[in-house]
Amino acid sequence: MNSRIQEWVLAVTLLVQARALCAGALEFLRDNADHAGRLDKIEAALGEECVCIERAIAGMKKAHKKDTGSTEAAAGDSGPSRIEQLHAELLECERLNIQLDELSTTFDATSSEDKTSEDIILKSDADFAEKRLLDRIETLANCLALERPSTARETLIFALRALGPLQELLMAVPEEHSYERKQGCIANGLLRGIIPALEQLAGITRGGLGFEEPQTEAEIIEKLKAALAQKTTLN
């Protein structure tokens, strides 16, 4: 997908949002015939414009594929980009790091009387492996930061990768620094806001790229309950 097609797709996304906002406003103004009539016409016009632009996009995609071949096919022939390779390596390192953390947590929860000399040696090896793994993750992340995304898919990877460090920085800012926290929350909200549009442009979700989906409040509470229950059992 070339840049012009991406711009038109984003325009359609904005028009769809505008139509949804118009429909929302209409719900509050149904009892006013003048406002309701105008909003009905605006909503209908926005819908017609969406259809018109979507047809134009389909035509551009067809012409682009005929002239130069689809971007997806070209990417498939040349293999994953440098950004995608670094991202895949990071995912694997992060998966291994989670496993090491879980093993360390289990070991630390075991009473000293139940630990053998072999267990202590294994724990030492695990700590050393974790340090090397964290160094590897840092190196890969620094290499990724030096790259420059050129597609919607690569930009989506960058945006999702930026969320984690930003949230860690937010948690590290003391409560008394309210201005800095507010600015960080704004940046976090802006970053989260562009991700759905990037997912649509890239044709893939965060889950398809190996990232966890955002957790709901209910899911967070259930995880906390499970962690507390496990801690109680171990103790």
C-alpha cells in the first residue's frame, strides 16, 4: 500500500468517526426537528462520501497492483524487514525472560530447608542467564530504535514497542510531580489513540504481531486474585 492510498484510508477512518459522532449528537437532538433534520442530512452525506472514497481506494489498489505489484507480495518475496527481524528476536527473548522470572519466583518462594545444593547452583545459573538475556534485550531494543519505519506495519511495531517504556517511566514519576505525570499520561493516550488506525492501515492487530491485547479491569482483577491465591498456597 503506497502512501497516497494510506492517506485515503485514514481519511475514510476519520469520516467514519465523524459519522459516529454525528449519530451520537443526533440521539440528544431528536426532539428538535430543525437540528435533527440537518444532522440526518450530514450523516447521510458522510456515509455517501465514505462509499465514494472507498471505491476510489479500491481503484487505486487495483492500479497499484497492476503497475508495480502489491506491497505485500513484494515484502513476502524479500522476506521480513530489519525491523520485523529485530521485533521477532525481542519477542523470543522476552518470552524466555518471562519463563526465567517464573522459575525464580517459584525458587524464592521455596523454604530454605527444601533447597538442595543442586537447586542453589541452578538458581545461580538462571540468574546469570537472565542477566545475559536482559543485556540482549537492551541491545536489540537499541538497534530497533536506530531503524526508521517505512510501512504501516513497521510503524505499528514502533508504536506498540514504545508503550512499554513510556508506561514504566510514568510509574517511576513521583506523585508530587503532577505536571510531568499529566504530560506523560497525555503522551500515553495519544500513542494508544493512533494504534487502532495503524492496525487498520497495516491489516494486522497487535495480537498478530505477538503483543498482548489490552487488559480489561475485570481481567486485571482476576489476575491479581490468582496471584494472591498462589502466594497464599506457597506460604
